[in-house]
Amino acid sequence: MTKIRVSFILALGLAAAAVANYGYLHLTSVTGTSLSIAPQASAAEQTILYYRDPTGAPYWSTAPKTDAQGRAYLPVYDDAERKFDPPPLALLKSVQSDRKILFYRNPMGLPDTSPVPKKDSMGMDYIAVYEGDEPSDGKTIKVSLDRVQRSGVRTESAERRVLVRALRAVGTVAIDERRETIVAMRSDGYVEDLFVNTTGQHVQAGEPLFRVYSLDIQQALIDLIGARGFAPRGSAELGAVNPVDGAMQRLRNLGVPEKRIREIRDSGVNPRTIDWLAPAAGTVTAKRIINGQRVKAGDELYRIVDLTNLWVIADIAEGDLADIKPGMRATVTFRAYPSQPVEGVVTFIYPELRPETRTVRVRIELPNPDELLKPDMYADVAFQVAADGLPVTTVPASAVIDTGTKQIVLVAKGEGRFEPRVVKLGRRGDVYVEIVDGLRVGEDIVTTATFLIDAESNLQTALKTFTEQEQRK
């Protein structure tokens, strides 16, 4: 029980010491100068309780170690831990910064300065402005190097590169209009039997679709069989007309398949009905015929579509239309098969713009040999846009500050100095943006913490303006 009580008291002591030490270290980091207090005993006689982070951060270790930059943790001795009270005010006032204090500015960023320390209406201390942090000359922003390091400022040189970006759009699968076929008769008739009687059935070219009786076709067949027994009048030299050829042409005009016409001509047999053959291979997408039905000339009986090649109609935003060209490759991913993207080619850009969505339709052709894709499927389309393929001056998109009326980049001049530069932007890529004017290749620009430097610029400008006004009074 005694050991437990001792351990508990020691833990409380360590916690209180850590809190006091953290406040002391925090104060040290703010002032920028280490406060040294003479120890009561020599280092050899003191007991090391733990090791603290060399930067003053609230990290500690029970054994010697180094931080990420290779700096050794500092020992904390037992006599230092007993000093829980903060250093006396007189000692704090004796601490002097290595840099000269020029003036004190309002802690809320207002254009109000003071030559001596003071507090604002809310009781907040004014912030010291050191030599080197004074307002800029109007062309460059001056930021102290330690603040630059704390802000995580990163720079990158402007380079020439080919801009590539993935332009994305949504679309739907559509039937290739050139591969549609309608089956219709050119004479009236009666359907006596159906061979293809369901929608979605696949047919081959020349396959029988239905059996029909037609009075007009019967009369033409009788004429053909009767013309077989007559020789052509006149001689071939005089351009004699063969009645068989005339009868065959009449059957062709009625839409009777050529193969069927030749069979009747050679056999001389007049069938009462005719099997109507499929004019093309494909899938029956529409069936408007029933067994026993009377059909009229011109009625659509079947619609056959070849689905081995399809279209994807994508909607492209008006602002992206200039980047789309016929012949461009596109990667199409379907919601039904997200892991099976299909490569297609842009073949046509429709001439009209939809006013409701401000988009233009673009046709993409792609193969469908297994017929896995179905009309009206949703698709996600990605175009790899590389502009004209020529390298241009570029900077990371994160380096551009867009005020709404102009675009600005921060050019690093070294020694904590940055120049705001108005630039003219061109095309945008996934990561980089083209600089048309205002920046040269090789100039270093700020890519991170641009907002912090821009805020510092606004503050310095306000302070300079306020100071100039005070001097004029």
C-alpha cells in the first residue's frame, strides 16, 4: 500500500510539473529567447526526471531520444520540477529579443499601431512587429523566415509541360441508327404462320419470319409461270423483251426475295403462300404482327437491330466543347460493369445545343461483340484531353489565388520576400494550369500556404496605408 501511495504522489508531481513546464516552454517559444534560471545544485548532483521536446512542444520521454529533425530531447531535473510558479515579472521584462521591435500592431488585424506595448478594448495585448517584418514596399511582401518555416511554405518553379486532363461526362447507350432494319410488305396480305413470334429474338439474314398469302404476289407468280412458255419476240439485236424478265421484275417490285423468285422460275410451281425472309441479321426490338392478321402495304411488321456496334451519347458542357474533336479516344464505364471499361471513338458532334442544360451531345462509337451492353444504359465517359499536344508554361493549380476579377501568383524572391504577380490563365489540367502571360519559365512560385501570405500582404498594406495617413497629419 505504501508503494502504491508513493507512486500515486510521484505521478501527480510529474503531471503538475509537465503543466508548469509546458507553460514555461510555451512562453519561451513566444519570446524567441531561452529563459535560463540558475539551478540550485550541480548537474551531477541533480536527478533527471524525464526529457522534454527541444522545441517546447508538449512531448516528453522517460529515456533520451531525438525528434524528427535529429535534435536531442532536453533533460528536466528534479529541482526544476519543484518550481511550479512562473518566472517573476521582472525576469520576463529583462528578456530581450535579438531583433529590434519597430512598433506594436492591433491583435485583431485592424489598422492601428502603437510605439509602446498596450492592450485593445478587449484586453488583448498588441503584437510586436520586429525589424524585417515591417510593411512591404508595395511590390513585395516581407515575411520573417521563422514564420515562413512555421507556415509550411513550399515553392515550385514554373515549367513547360503538356497539359493533360480527364474531361468527364455522363451519357446513355443508344442504338446505331445505321444498323436498324424495318420489315414491311409492299402489298396487302394475310399472315398464316409466324416463325419469329417474340420480341428480343435473334435472327439471321435469310431466316423465315412469317408465312403470308397475298393476292398481288399470286397474280405476279401466275404471270411468271405463264411467261416461261413463250419465246421473246424479235431478235436480241433489236432489243427484244423477254416476258420472263418482266414477270420477275414485278415480283421484285413487290418485295419477294430474289432467291424465292428464282426457285419458282426454275420449278414452275406456284405456291399459294410465301415465306417472308429476314433482310438482315440482328435482334428483334419491335414486333407488330400476329398470326392470322391482315397486313397492309407499308405496315411495320418487325424492327431488327444489329447490336454488335452501339453508340454512347454523352452530354458535354458548353465550356468544354472546344476540347472535344472527332477521332478522339474516350473511355466509357458502365454502371452495370464498373470493372470493364470500353474504349470508344468520338465520331460526331451534334450541331445543336440544349438550352435547358447548356450541353452539346457527342456521339461515341464502341464495339459490343458479346451484346452485354443494352440500349439506354447509363455510362460514365472520360476524355483524355491533351489540348494541341504542345508544351506550355504551367504552374500548380494550388499556386493561383483567384480574387474573382484577377488571378495572382506569389513569386518567391528569397529571404522571406514574395512578389504578388497578376497572371493570365489559359487551359487547365488535372494538376497544373497554363500561364499565358505574367510569368517566366524558371521563376519560383509559392504552391502552399498562399492564403496565409496573401493575408499577410493585406495586413501589411493596411498598416502601411494607416502609417502614411498618420504621418501626413
